[in-house]
Amino acid sequence: MPDFTLEQELGHDEGRLVIGIDEAGRGPWAGPVVAAAAWLDPHRIAPALSERLDDSKKLSAKRRDALFEILCDPACDFAAVAVGSASVAEIDSLNILQASLLAMQRAAAALTAALAVDPATLAALVDGNRLPRLDCEARAVIKGDSRSLSIAAASIVAKVTRDRAMAAHARAYPGYGWERNQGYGTAEHRAGIARLGITPLHRRSFRPVRETLTLTS
């Protein structure tokens, strides 16, 4: 289970603000990639809530939604979160890795602004093995959402934000099942592409989408 060990190593207990950063949506064939940055106050967060935070992929949708509402509540005095995203056009232009790092950079900048602190006084824990360009000390943490509470919180916020965005996009582009598959290449999504074609929200740099466009051109 995640805890504050990594945050403590970067000086969280000595008054330094340590944020966690994670992304959601690298694998889907459609939609933006979304990142979130989260700061948790280890002295104010209730132990019972800490025990509920985990890698978003390990949580049920109901549990994720409940935690999201707590973390994003403007009245919350033990957490601050922010999101950033990279569009489909940016994914296709940059590639998905660079777009994911860009979304992380935007999330970190948004949280830094919300906290109203000098970026140089922060430190960041970033899920994965690559770091975005940040104006503060940063550490990449493989499987960080299972090790760091700050990254786990960010993973929940990023996942729920993106899932809700894809559900909204599903209303504009029905027939692909995005409200259920979030743009991943499921059988339902494949069938929708075969029946309805490619939308502006499909990632044309992804091979299945690119091959479909080639076949229909």
C-alpha cells in the first residue's frame, strides 16, 4: 500500500511541499491524455482516508469517484490538486510519450500556481520512468501509484477526470462505447469504428486508427 515514505525522503516532514504526478490515458485510441498533480498534508489527512488511497487501477469506479470528490472539494484542508491535458492533435504531433509528459508539466504548473509557491521550493514524485520538464527537483518512481500517497491521489484525480471527459465525448460521438471503454481498443470500440468510421477524437498516429484510415481512403 502507498504511504508517505518517498515524500519524507524528499523533505515533506521538514516543511517542504512534495507533490505527486500521474497520468491517465496513454493507451486508448481516442481522446486526450490527462495528468494530475496532488499535494497532501500528512499531518492533516485522516489515517482512515490514507488507507483508502491506492493506485486508481486497483479501485472500483465507485471508490474512485468517492475519493475524487473528497480530494477535489474546495473546502478540503489537507489536499490540493490540479489537472493538465494534451489534446489528440498534440498526441499525434508529438507522440504519446511526449504528450503525456506535457500533460504532467501542465498539471504541475497548475498546482504550483494554486499553491502560490515558488516552484524551486517544491519537489515532485512522478509515476513512471521518465520525467517531464519541471522547475523543481523531481524523482521518477516506477509503480509510484502503489508506493506514494501523493502519486496515488494524482492517479485517482487523473483517471476520474479523463473517464468523465470520455463519457461526455461519448454523448457527442455515440456508438463507440467510450462511456464504458474510455477510448481503449475494445471489441465494442472496434465495431464502432467499422460501422461509423473515425472521429476527430481518434488518435491518427495510433496504428489501428491509421490502418483504418488507409483502408478507407
